[in-house]
Amino acid sequence: MTSRAAPPRVELRRVTKVFRRGRERIVALGPIDLLVLNREFVSIVGPSGCGKSTLLNIVAGLEQPTSGEVLLDGQPAPERLGRVAYMHQRDLLLPWRRLVDNVVLPLELRGVPKHEARRRALPWLARFGLAEFAEAYPAQLSGGMRQRAAFLRTLLAERPLLLLDEPFGALDALTRAGLQEWLLALWEELDRTVILVTHDVEEAILLSDRVVVLGPRPGRIVVEVPVDLPRPRAYDVVTHPRFVELKARVLGALRNQTLPEVHRDGP
Amino acid sequence: MGHDRLLPTLLLLLGIGVWELLARLLAVPLWVLPPPSRILAALVRDHALLRHHLAVTLEEVAVGLVLSTMLAVVLAVAIVSSRVVERSLYPLIVASQAIPIVALAPLLLIWFGYGLAPKVIVVVLICFFPIAVNLVDGLRGVDPELVDLVRSLGGSRWQTLWIVRVPAALPAFFSGLRVAAAVSVIGALIGEWVGSSAGLGYLMIRAASQFHTDRVFAAVLLSALVSIALFWSAGLLERAALPWRTVPRTES
């Protein structure tokens, strides 16, 4: 088990991303410097289109930065596919696979025999409240269940680093709050590092050790707000004065970024 | 469900009834247009003969369909996985459908003789196209985020193909297969018309030249039934292969 003195789990050094659309160069991101420590829970918030998802795609290795460098565990990591577990806003369950077969996909990809993979997944299915739906197809599940299944699949990738891209963004408010509380409880016992992208400021503060605010495109870090609320946390922490204070700070930072746009558009 | 089938059945029965009535009332010569009852009688009377020729046609269709599927799969996978293949081959495949198969059949006869081969080739020429085109569309239409998911989990190109692309393309593949199954019999008949010594198409030509019109109709009826049965079987196969498409949805 690595201790907190271990090298940072993720390090971004002067990372930028430029897309080309015909002759146009669109600077989507950066330059960004970011350190995420081992077992840290970091949230990234920012206006839509600021490059949050691009940032996660780069960390996951689905895209390469135009310039700059990504380090995993203190080492330059040009090939990152398969080293990081990535969960999308869309559950991305394969509709032709039963729930259990969706969940064991990461094990299967690593060559774990099917029955062994199922055996390993079984206790988790129970903990996620999905055991009785193991043989159901995704189309037969509710949005909340599908999202939990997608999260379990991400966990079963058995990677120390989880990237969550608005994992609850597509759900209704009630299901969403339930899952946030559930993740909060689960988190306390998971030995993982998390980078969560969200535009829900409350969600970010509730779950994180640190909130990183990105400005509008090209996304750059505007401010980092450490969340010094004690753990373990429960959902009612949202009424804590310190929580309200932090929320005001994050919202303030976000508003400062978007306000000039509003003025420019005005008469 | 019941109503869906009731109406076409009624319409069909009505048509047959009118046909029977008119053929009898107007005393149409049997060699011009036999009434349905005579066709049915021919079906019973000539059952041994029909069965013999049906078996020949079925063999051509079966071999043709299997080869079409194999060819279509190879072509579609090649087209989807390589830009060069796509640019060079795809237009030619589309152009191949502009060649009138009926005109090509005599050439096949010259090259391959009277046996099974030229008929199978005609079936393949007709059937590979709908399967290949649908499969190409299906493989291309795969949700790119599903592909990214498997990639981000460290899946290889091969794994991406088998775990995401192929299953995602199966519904489109079956659409193509259903069309191919329905038209495959036509291919076999064309092949037989041009030159053969057996098969339902051969039987039609021979019976027509002898003015056994009821036998022609019996052969036509049989080939139509084969087409329908093949179409239907492809649908059954699809439902068996893709159980996830027909599960009841219980959104809670």
C-alpha cells in the first residue's frame, strides 16, 4: 500500500490541447498544471465548453496533449490507455450484454476467465444493490441502476485512478442526491484517487478534498479551493456554515469568469 | 396481432375466390389461366416431380446464401477497417449492382456450364450486396463512445471489434440478411432459366413450353413459399441471436 508520501498519482505539466477545424485553430485547453495526490478526491468545475472532458480524455490517454506532459505515479506516461479507469456521463453499458457481463468487462479485457470474473463481481453487485438484476439487460434497468452498474464497471477496472465525467449529470435530482450520498459513503473505504468533472458545485464540494475551477475556453485553472470539511462526511454537511462559505467562493470564482461575457452581450 | 394478419389473409382469400369464379364463369382455357383449384390439384398430383426440382433449387439457394454471407462479411470488414479498400472497392461493389444479372447469366453458362456453379454465382451476385451494404452501415454506425470505453479499459483493436463493433452491427447485418434471403430464390431461378437440367426455374420453363400452365403456377407458388420461409427464418434467427432487442422494457 502506498502512503501519502508517495509521488503524485497524476501530474499535468503545461498541458494544452489545440483542435483544428479546417484552417481554424481552436485552443481548447490550457496551459494547465495540475497535481493530484494519491487517494485524493479532486473535482473540476467550469462553464460548459471549457475543456473539462478534454482534460479527462487526455488523462485517460484517449487523446494526447498538443503540448505538455502527463505523468502517472511520478513517471512520464505517454501510453495511458488501460492504466486509468474512466466513467462517462452516459452509462455506456453495452445493450447486448446482461448487467453482470457489462460489469465484468474490464476483467474480461484483461483475460480473466468469465466464471472467475463473475465470481469476483458477485459480492460487489450485492453491495451496489444490483444482485437481483444481474441477468437483466440494460434496457430493463432504471437510469440510477444503470449508472451504478457503470460505476461498478469502472471500479472493477481495478485501477488506482478513477476519472468520473459528470457521472450523475443525466439523472433526475432525487436519484442524483441518492447516488451522491451513496458515493460519499463508498468513497471512505475505497483506496482510490478520483478526478471528478461536474458542473454541480454542491456535488463537487460535498465529495472532494479540493475543487479546481476552470475558466471558459481555453480552459485554464482560475482557482483551487481546498475543501477542509472533516471526513467522514454525510449529506447534511451541505448546511454547514463552512460548506456554504466554500460554495460561495467557488460560485464567485465561476461567476467572475462568465460575467464579462454577459456585459459584452448587453446593449 | 390478430388483426395484423386477418386483413391481408381476407384480401388474399377474396382475390383467390374471384379468380376461381371468373376462371370458371368465363370458361378460360386451362392453358391460359387455370383456376386456383386446378393449381392446387397440380401441386398434389406432381408432388414428387416438384419435390425433386425444389431440392435442386434449395441447394443452390442455400449454398449461395452461405457464400454471400461470407463474402459480404469479408468485404464489409475490409471496407470498414481500411480507407484504401473503401476508396478502391466500395464504388466497384456499388457499380456491380448496375450490371443486369440476367444479361450476365448466359456468360456464366459459357464459363461454368450447366451445373450448380453458375446458379450459385447468380445467387451470390444478387445476395451479397444487401448484406454487405447493411453491414458496412452497421459497423460504421457504432457509437464511438462505446469504442472509446473499451479503448480506455486497455482493449486492443481486435477486442474492440469483437466486443463492440460486431455485436453493435448485428441488427443491421440481419436486416441485410432478411432482404438477401427474400431475393435469393429469384437469383436461383434466373440461373436456371438460362441453362439447366433441374430446378424450379427449369421446371417452369419446361412446363410453360408444354402449356402445363397449372404446373407453372404450382412451381411459382412453391418458389414464393420458399422466399417467404427464408425471410421468416432470417427473422427467427435474428430474434434468437439478439435476445436483448426483444426483452420487455421495465423502466422504473
